[in-house]
Amino acid sequence: MPKKNSDGSHRARVLVLVDESNVGSSVRTAGRGLDWIKLRDFLAGPATGRDLIEMVVYAGLPPATLAWQEERDKKNKFVHWLRSNGFMVVTKDGSPAEEGHYKANVDVMMAIDAIELSVEMRPDLVILVTGDADFAYLAIKLRRHGIRVEVASVAANLGNTLRSAANDVIDLAPLLRTFEINVQDSPSRPRPQQQRGRQPRFRPLAAPRNG
């Protein structure tokens, strides 16, 4: 039976899908580390009046080659940390690109899963944590199934096509400013959970509505 808030309103069931590379780019630009626990609580924590079904993180792994082994081991430790903290993680092996880089595009996997999981789990709301305009058609497709779609990103990384395809946009910029300044090379490594003090006030998330 669906849960209700204290005022009797229906608690929206939320499915969150994260493009790890894209959100990592946002925190890198901000010079911050990525606090995954804060991100989850901000999007669908108890204070939002929403019930989180799953938060699925799509992450590309460095190539399975000797040259990339050290970075791959670090990324696998990060993936293990996410899973240990209740996140569902989907990975894809990368392939070498230009010198010093690799590519591991997870867009297709994320789009297919978004449709399949939505059919199976029947969320009221899907939050796409990405600014990639390639997900615009996915947002429209989900809305055609009666599912509200919100996009969580920062303005600098959010494509206009995706912005207009979603029901609403959640600005992550205020949240990113609460993360620790990053002095390491990798912004996506797990951060130690901080003690909770007085939390900054964010824009209230819009109540779910049809269409």
C-alpha cells in the first residue's frame, strides 16, 4: 500500500538513475569531491517526502589491460563502496582512446534500463542525474508512460534539449557547494561520511504531478 506524508498526500516512489561520468564532470568543474550520501538524501531522502526505490549508478571502468590496472583497481574499490552503501551499480569495461584516456559510454545501457526498470517497478518519478542531451528522447518516452521525469544537473552541463524534455530540473549547484573541496585527482572516489550538523536550505522539490 502506498505510503503517505503527514498531511495525507501520497509519497512518490522514486527511481534515480545516475550517469557517473557526467556528474563527475560537474563536481570536477566545481573543484569539489562527490558526496554520494548527500546526493542521495538531497534527491530522495526522508526529508523530501519521497520513497526511494533504487538509485542506480552507471560507471565506466578503465580498460582491463596492464597499463590501466592501477586505475581499474581504484575504480573497482569505489564501485564496492557504492554497493556497500546501498547503491545499485552497473559497470561497463572501457576501451583505450587517445593517449592517457579511455572511453566507456554507458548511455545505451542507462536508457534501456530506464525503460525496463520503469515498467517493472512502476515509479511515480524518475530522476535522471545527467546533463547529457542524448537522454532527451528517454525523458519524453518515460513521460508518455505517465511517469514524471526530473533532471538533476548544473546549468553549465545541462543540454537545452534535455531541459525542455523533462517535467522539471533540479539544480545541483547549491548542493555541490556543500561538498568538500577536492585536493585529489579523482572527484568520484568515496568521501568519508561527515557528521550531520545544520543542513543548508535548498529549493523544495516540486510535488509529483501527472505529465
